[in-house]
Amino acid sequence: MLGGGLSGLTAAWNLMHQGYEVIVLEAQTFAGGRVRTIREPFTNGGYAEVGAVRIPNNHRWTLKYIKAMGLESKLGSYNDDTGLRLWYLQKKRFVTPKGEWPLEGLTPREKANPFAMADVYFGDVAKKRGDPTKPEFPSPAAREIDGLTVVDYVKRVGGSEEWCRLMDAAEGEVADWSALYAIGFDGESSDGPWTTTYGLIGGNDQLPKAIAAALGSRVKYGTQILKLAHDPHGVTVTVRDTGGQHEIRADYCVCGLPFPLLRDLEITPAFSDRKMQAIQKYRLAPVSRVCFQTKTRFWRHDPMGELGGLTLIGTDTNAGRVWNTSQLQPDKTLGMLQSYMFGAHALAFSSLPAAERLPKWRELVAEFLPGIRDEVIASCQKVWHEDPWHKGAFAEIQPHEIEFWPASRQAEGRVHFAGEHTSLWTGWQNGAFESAERCVQEITGASASA
């Protein structure tokens, strides 16, 4: 297995239980990939999720492995944190209106109920999308939608650009992504509606740690992958570890590495043209996160009323969305907030000198949450696009790139491909688990027929 993220660990765990000898090669000194929980420098047992945060109740595969690893009792619900949602848009600070939204540029229908317009604008996208797992994907209709950004598509069906920016403030900066990807792939449901959002009390990294512990010495840390050679009989991986450079031979390989990392490998022979194009085209979204531990949950005493909920504040500033992950913290007095930034907002943060980032971001958040100035007792940051072992946070498909998605998950001889970027659940732990099971089925089916 190339990579000790969720997909590589899960594929190895399943194959191990089916009698295969497995090795997981991980360049870092820990497992988990983009599931990352930070505990220092926080006090009183505080922790921050700078990677995967949310576990929806309808994500079948994630919940399956939480149960398999004996972590079901650790599930905690963010829905228990109640309160009003705050918005800071067009320099206006307000809670979710009961009537018309006070924003310039919205159409009359959008002002009356902006969130009801999602079904109006996007209702036909899933129908036109077709089944991405079928050979005929993408259809001509899907290609047309893929050629448009979300903003382009919404304007075509009568919506406003300002409505798209409001949705960015609510869901993350996706207005410039491929419309087919952002709309047609988002929220792919496996088990009914999303009604509850969970996290693991004590940190989501408990899940990959548990799988890695079950694999034991089969996980090889500090092992950098340099070359990947494959032939009809197996795979040879060249690595560098504490013992120097050497080769590992295997019958099959599951590659859980993000495509930006595959670009740096010597692959012999090259994969199919479509696969190589996918590897070269796909990137991971730039994402930055800033987490603040606070002395109190001061937002509950805001002049506008008691604020609360996981998605605490939606903004059109570079701070992006502000999430409240305090509900699952062990100290019920201290707070934990995070500024969650995609795209241009994430790049604006990372463009600052490292020493200036946290102070400037506290002042930025103070524009719409002024109480934070005197409340912060500890903070941390994570810039995923600066991480050399990831180069981004999750798959981000631009217009005219969706045609490469089927190739992203297609096996190349005895090399199989896992990871959220190969799944319909892009950007989710669920996608990593689902893709791992698909690879296991591919390998066990191939070996049974050999």
C-alpha cells in the first residue's frame, strides 16, 4: 500500500483479514493522512481538527469502520450545540433572517429564501450527470455542465453571482469549480438524508490510529517512495528509509497517494494516457485552517442573541467560514473555533509571513466576532497546500476535467487506486473507505480468477 492514509490503511486491513501479506509504506512518522488532530499547545485536554472534522450520519463506510475499531462509544454529535447562525456579508453583521436577506445583488426570490433556491437551480444537474461509474460517462449533457463554473451555471438558469457568494459563505469557496463536480458530485448519499453530524470525542485521528495499530509492524513509517515499476506479474517499488534505498516486490499495489505526489514519482512503464492526464490535471484544493482555543464560549452572549452550532459564522472575508468545534471538547467552559478557508481565502492566509499569520487572522475574525480579541489562550494553523506530503486538502476538479475522473479510479494492471479523489465522496473520509473496499474487491477478484 502506498500511503498510510485512511484508504491505504483500510485496504491493508481488509486484505490482511483475507489472508494476504501486506505492507503499508508511509513517508511520515505517523498514520492518518489528512485526518489530523492537533493537541499542542491547547490546555485542559483541548484539541483541534485541522483535517477531517465532520462525520455525517449517512456515511455508511466511515461509521462501519468506527464500529469495527471499537470507537462507536466515542461518537459525539455537533447537533447538540444550538444557537443562531451569524453572517458577515457585504460588511453587514446579522443572524439568519426570518424574512428578507439584507444583501445587495440577490434576485427577489433569492432574498426571500436563498437556500430554497438550491433545488430550483440545481435540480436537474444530477439527472444530466448520469452515472460516473459507467463506461459512457461523461455524456454530452454532463460535458456541457462540466464546461461551466458554478457561477456560470447559476447565471445560465437565472440566478445571481451574489447568491453564489452567499453559498460560498455557507459551504466553502466552490463558485469557481466545475459545476458538474461541485453540484453533481457533492452530497452523494449512501444511506438516507444527512440529519446528524458527528465527530470522535477526543479526536478523529483515533480512527486511523486504531487501524494502524491493528496492522502493527506491517506499517513502515519514514519510508519515502521514489519509483514505481509494474509488469504483468507484479509491482516493484523503490523506497528510501533509514536503511537507505532499496526495492520492495509485491503481487499487487494499492496506491493511496494524492495525484500531486504521483507526479514526482518515476513510473515505469507510464500508465495509460488517460490515467497520466488525470495525474497531471487533478490537484488538491488549497486549504488553510486557523484554530483558536478561547477562555469562554463568549459567542453565546452576543448582542444579537445566543450564537451556536458547528457552522457558527459564514463570511465573505478571507476568514471563510468559522466553525465551532467546542461541543466535543472535554472542558465545557473553554471554546474551540476555527477559520476554515478554501481557494483564494486559503492562499491569502498562506501568502502572509508565517509569524504574522495568527495575529492578523485574530484581528480579521475580530471584525465580525469582536469578543475574540481578549479570549484567545492558544492557537494553531495548518496550511495543507504547503504540506509536502499532501500538497492540498481534497480533490478539486476544474471545468473540463471531469472526463478524467473515471480514469482516476481505473486499475493499471496490478496497480489499484484508492483515496477520496477516486470516489464519489470526494473530500470525505467516507470516500477513502469506499475506495479502499473497491480496490480490495478488484484484487481479490483478480487473484481468484488468476
